[in-house]
Amino acid sequence: MHLVIAGASGATGRLLIERAEAAGHKITALVRPRSSFDAPAGVRLLETQGLAPLA
């Protein structure tokens, strides 16, 4: 299953990513621009402002 996790740089988002990886899911992590979040290997990182992806 492919999961999209909004707020991935926060505590809950990081926990969800950890659990989803352990379950073998494909993950896209949504974070704010210039977030200090380092996506784990295999996790697609998408910077967004609200619900609109940045170009």
C-alpha cells in the first residue's frame, strides 16, 4: 500500500513513518518547505505549503 503522511516532520508523523516502514508500505512524506526533516531511505519527500505542492 502507498501511504501519504502529512506532518511527517512532527513526532506523530515520524512514528507513523516508522510503523509504516516496518509494515512494508511505500511512503510519501509531506513536510513544510525548509523543514529539517531527513527522510529515511526509500521514503519520498514532498515539500508542500498547505495542500498545494511547491513547483
